[in-house]
Amino acid sequence: MPIFRFIHASDLHLGRRFANIPEPPDGNVRGRLMEARHGAIGRIARAARDHGAHHVLLAGDTFDTATPSPAIWRQALAAMGGDRDIHWWILPGNHDNLRDAEPLWERIRAEAPENVHPLTSAEPVVIAEGATLLPCPVAWRSSGTDPSAPLATMPSAEGHLRIGLAHGGITDFTESGESIPPDRDCTARLDYLALGDWHGRMEVSQRVHYSGTPEQDRFKHSRRGVCLAVALEPGAAPQVAEVETGQFLWAEMELALAPRQDAGASLEALLPVEDRRDTLLRVRATGWTGLAEQADLAAAAARHGPEFARFELVTAELGTRYETTDIDEIDRAGALRMAAEALREEAMSDTLSASEREIAGDALARLYGYVREAAS
């Protein structure tokens, strides 16, 4: 039989609202992130066309909830139906499981374009000549059982490629029975196992892969989302290629600082130059600085932060050296000097709690910044 080509993707989470992302007064980050997730459908279709694939396997959590709005699921079906040469095979995951999302799947079965196929039964489906898809739809959000267990006994025609499609976490060999064993491809005689649930790209073994989400939604993975272009032929190892599909980059960086280092310039040197508008960046500052350096760091963050989709400067691990010269800059005498001295004592206290010391240190840094700004 000819080489069978398909796209493996998962965890689109269409309709996710990103309520945990603070919305700036003049921005629309959440709306842009939601729209990018919908846009991933078109980018996956483009990947299919570019790689000569006529099938897209979505390994669960296509929708973020069991009850997406009609606009969310209807627009998704319309986008998938735009190219009738590409067939979409949609597996219910834990977020859009069969039990909680039963009305959703009934509507999709009734109204989906002819090239969109909801996989609501653990039954083999011949999707192309010589290729059988073995789906394991998730029935419950948390069932406590191995979601890939049906694969071991699911039949297929002699000589057909066996392609498993499941949603859940991989575990080492244990007796818990709650997770997918990493050797499921062997016990189920699979040519390929397409998995969803893990949002990062991961190769479990030669024939078992997580594609990760095509549009990232957290800082954990520090790369744009991908889908996988897979080519299978009998008796050969799968050919798997990553295809970048993510619009937004979620990135974390560490900025290590030392006393008297130009903290503002160091931050500017660290920042990526390209695609700032489509980058969510978290910078973790570590080490030690004085009040002047911290003010420079804050000023640089305030200046460049708006250039990004989201910018977050985390200073919880950045220690402060309280130099007398810094206190002198606030005031050499009078009420401000007394306030600064009191805050420094609290920030360096051995008797106050860590949170109390942090509050005092933040207050002193703000006081320093206000005085310096007023003098400039």
C-alpha cells in the first residue's frame, strides 16, 4: 500500500477564556489568545496540505468545556469544513468528555460537514485504504482507568495499519491502572499511537507521540505550539515531523543580576527583538541589586513591557543591598530620611516575617523611585 500521511494534533481547547491573564486597560490579550486558538484550525489544515495529508487526527480536548457556546463549535466546524479534501477525526477528551458533553456531540454528529467525524465510540474505523483508526473516546472527566485499554482488543483487517487515538497521561509500568502504559503500542500492535492531554510536544517512543497543543497556553514549554506530520507504511518506523502552528510564544527567561550591574541595560539586552506583539514573556530576576539598579530595572520593564502581548517581571528571588548612598539619595535628613531608615530596618529585620520584610522592601524601593523621578 502507498504511504499513509496524516496530521496528529490535540488540545485545541477552543473557547478557553484565559481568565488567569490580567487584562491591561488598553489591551485585548484574552481576545487575541482566544482568536489564535480558532486560527490554529486553519494552520493545521495548511500543514495537512503542505505535507500531502488528507486526514487530521485530533486527540481530545478540541473544546475547553463540555458546553461551548454555539458560536465556538459552529465556527470550528465551519473552519474544518472549508477544505472538503481534509477529513477531521475528533476524539472527545476529558474537557469535552462524552458524559458531560453529550448534547454537544449529538449536535456535532447531526450538523458537522461531511468531512468532520466525531469519534464517540471505541470502535475501529477504516479511514483510508489499508489504514484503520482505533479511537478511545473519554467517557468521564476522571474515570480512574486506563483510557487506552480498549486498544488491546480492538480488531482491524489483516495487513491494515493500526493507528491508535487516545487522550490521557503516560505513566511508568505500575499497577495503578489509571494511566496509559508507555508500551501500549506493543500490547495493542499499533503502528502509531496519537496521544493528547499533555500540552507540550513529547516523544514517548518511536511509535507513541504527544503532539502538544497547536497554540500554547502557558509558560511551561517556552516554545510555539506544533502539530505532527506523520507518514506510515507497513513494517517501517513512523516518519514524524514537527510543524509549527502557534501564533503566540510563551517564554520564560532568567535575568541574573549583581550589585552595581546596569540592571536596565541587562534587561534590554535579554529581551527578544522580533515578534514582541505575539510574545508573552515572563522574566525572573535573580541575584542582588541596590535600590538604584532596581529603579532602573523597573523603568526598563515599564518602557518595554507594553511592546509585548504580555510582560511580567518577577523579582521574588532578587535580593536588595541597602546602601547608605541610596538612602542619601532619598533624603539626607527630615521626614523622608526617617521613613527610609525605618523601612530599611524593617526590610533587614531578623524578627519580622518574610512577607513583612518584603512589604517594607517594596515600599522603600517605591519611595526611592518616586524621589528619583521627581528629581529628574
